[in-house]
Amino acid sequence: MVTSATVPLARARLAAAGVTPPELMITAERVEKGKPDPAGYRLAAETLGFDIADCLVFEDAEAGIRAGEAAGADLIVVTAAWTHALETPHPRLADYAQAQLTVEDDGRLTFSPPPA
């Protein structure tokens, strides 16, 4: 998880949503600049041992989209939180429930778009 929130705020938001915090959280304390700066996504990829070009970012905010683009990752835009239309060339999902992820034998995740 890459967020511009602090650790306490990120944990509180995850708890409120009933989500267990992930093992890796890149938070405001770990980077000099938050989104739209790409440092958070680059640090996450490096920490996980991946090239950012092999990563898929799920983003729901304009600053995060710009950060993912600047980092060099592929993006899926999640529109559930949008209050206004946002132009983006990236594939979109209405919400995270539409994400179809498969864990491959080597531990990588692959994404399949929802059925049309």
C-alpha cells in the first residue's frame, strides 16, 4: 500500500473499512514528498524486489494517478470515490470488488478485466 497518509491515519482508515493492514505500507513518514511525487511507488517496488515497470497500481485519486504514471507503473483507475469526471487513458473499475486477480505460481499477481 502506498499512501500519503501517516501510519496512524492509514491504520485508522483501514480499521474503519474492516481491512487488515498489508505487510508493506509506504506512508508519509517513509518518503520526502507525497503523491503526485512518484517516490512512494518506486520505494514500494524496490522494497518488494520488483522493477516498477512490472507493477500494476490501483489508484482512485488524481494525485495518485500522476504519481503512478511518473513512477513508470501500469495503472488501473478505481472510480468509486470520484465526485467529478476525470479524464484518464487508463483502464477503469467502478470499485475494487470488480478486480479479478490471480496469484501465479511465482507469486506474481495477474489482473483480468471484468467481463463485458
